[in-house]
Amino acid sequence: MWALDMLLLKDSCSLCGRIFSHSALRRCYRCRRWYCRDCITFTKDGEILCLNCARRIVSPKKLGGKYTPFSRYLLRRARYTGHVTLSFAKIEGIIGDNLPFGALRNGDWWTNSLHTSQGQAWLNVGWKVQDVDLNKRTVTLARVAGVEAKPGRRRRKKSTPVFELPVKPKRRRFPSKTKIAKAQARLKNVERRKSSMRQYKGKFKPQPAHEKRLFKPEAKPTKHDD
């Protein structure tokens, strides 16, 4: 009766959203959710892993927040200058993302406050916003005298099992029976040819056939001067 209820019970896949019977779904050991067979894979230990968790393992998120690259940029510029003017487009290129709508329309977004993520980006590295021009879309930052940079601490990540696809074992290839038969035939031909050759005793060269026909063994041709 319990098995019949499990077959009749239906549920949706947590990734693709398709509806299956509960017995056709598999549970991810990492996020503990249920997925269909098209949305799962297997680790090298044979554990069931959903494609979403597999993506997080293969390409983890970058360290830091959205404005962390901007903080690193200001740290590098502090070695050469104490005053910098940047356009909004330049800042967007540094952080690799678009600035929010408030940064383009509201000057209060650039307030030197530690309660905002963007304010922490320049205050923690010893910079402050000096002037903002919304018409020209530029911002001017100045180095704060006597303030040392305080880069944020990096948190250690917990060790996660390495995601690897199952690798098929290499198949050892053996020569075919035809190749073995041809090699054996060639070997026999070489041995037959060696055995059929005339054997001579001693270390001397046999007399050529044309000398045997033209001359006697003891006579040699002489040179005639014209």
C-alpha cells in the first residue's frame, strides 16, 4: 500500500519545474532538494549532485563585493597621487557592472558614509569623495591624510569535494589476428631465405659467375697497352 502511494504521489523538479512521480525524482546530497534525472549528475564518489550545485563547485563566486575592484584600484592609485577624477563610465569599467540609478541621478549616493557598501569601498582604503558633477558624470576623490588603508579580511572557504565527471577507463588494444598472421608469415619467409642461401667456409668472397665463364680459375686478364 505504501509503495502504491509513492507511485501516485507527484512532485515538481526544483530546477526545471516539470512534474514527475515522486519515485522518479532524486535528491541532491548538497542542497537536499529533489530533481529529475535530466537535472542531476554524479560525483566521483557516486553521490547525486544537482546541476545547480555542480555549477557552484566548478565556478565559485568571486571574493569580495561589487565595489571591491574599485577599492583595489584606489589602493594602486594611492602610490602615485592623492587626487583622482573619474567618470562614471570609468568606474563601471573598473567594477565590471553598471552603477545603480541613484548614483547617476542623486548626489547623496556618493556620501562618505560607512553605512553603505559604496562608501566603505573608498573610506576603508583611505579615500573620500570631494566633489560630484552629475552633469558631466564625474566624481573627484581625495586621499585622506593620516588614514591607513584597512583592506577587508578574506574568509577562508570550507573545503568542498571536487566535482569530476566519471572518466571511462582506457581500453587496452591488442593486435588483430590478421596482423599477427602476417608477421608470422614474414618471419618464416626470412628464416626460409636464410636457410636456402649457400654457405661458404672461411672468410673469402665467392668468385663471380662471369669470371668462371670467361677465365680459368688460375688465369687472370692482363692489361694491354695501346
